[in-house]
Amino acid sequence: MGRTGGAVSLAVGMAQIFSSIPGMKGLMSYWYHFAIMFEALFILTTIDAGTRIARFVFQEALGKVYKPFGRTNWLPGNLLASGLVVFAWAYFIYSGTVATIWPMFGSANQLLATIALVIGTTYIINKGKKKYAWVTILPMIFVGVTTLTAGFKNVMNIYLPQAYEVKTRTQGIINTSLTVVIVACVLIILIDAIPKWVKTWQGKTPLLDLN
């Protein structure tokens, strides 16, 4: 309260950088508003997409117990699942700050990028274009190693200490659990994909018809 937020600080910095480009000096105010708009849309669309995906996953899981929940056009299921997901967001906002889940969001976001690069590498290799595989393998290694390390440090240095504190115990447990699940999923995908790349690369596995 009463302090300049990180969004404003970032927007001012970006505006100064962009306006230093030759010919852009008179567009300082434009770049500032562009950065503010970008941040707002990024946050809003992330929350919107996250809520939608969480609702779909939640409904799919509940559909295993009660089949109507598995139908995304069933209004009572939509309302209940949406309400529970929004309540979860509201709980985090009410009981903490954005810093409560921001580190986990960063890990999840970049680990999703790692998975996308794994899929891209698999596609390239199975198309018989293995000489181009380095285009996705190199960023995959960088993003994967960096983010997996960050996820481990988040759990050890942030989430577990939160779990030991009475006031932040719930947040710590949720953040720890979700981060471990996300990291485990990425490791499973990598462990499953890499041996298949090697076999396909060596010609031991026939190329898949991806047309």
C-alpha cells in the first residue's frame, strides 16, 4: 500500500529502453502504456486460461466418480467446478499476496515450455529431420535444467518453510505438492522421450507417419 508497484517499475524501465532506440524518443508515453497493457493482459489471460483449464481437469476427475461431471455442457457441473476453482484463487489472494504462488507459477510456466520443446523435438526426429533437432534440444536443456533447479530450490527454500509455519501451512503444503507433481510429470515425459529419440536416431525404431 502506498508504494510504486512492480508493474509500474517494469513499465517505466521498458519504456526507457524502447524510447532509447533511434527515432523512438518521442514515444516514451506510448511505450509506457504499451508495457502496462501487456502486463495487465498477461495477468488476466493467465488467470482466465488457468481457471478454464483447472475447471476442465477438475470436471474430468469428478466425472470418474459421477459421470455427468465429465460432460462440459452440464451446467450444474460447470458452476460447481468454476466456483471451487475461483474460490481457490480467492483464498490465495485473501490469505497472502501474489508472491505466495508466483514462484510456482514461474516454474509451471517454464516447465510447460520444456514439455513443448520435448514434443517439438520428438516431431522433428520422427519426421526424419534429426539434423535440425538441435534447434529445440538446446533450449529444452537450458529451460529444463534451469527450471527444474528453480523448482527444487523453491520447495526447499520457500514452500517447506511455509509448511512449517502455522499461518502459511496450507499455502506451503499446496505449493509443495503441486510443484512436486509438476516436476515429476516433466521428468516422466523426459525419461520416456529421450530413449525413443536415441532409438529413432540410431535407426532401431521406424519413423512415424506424422502426415
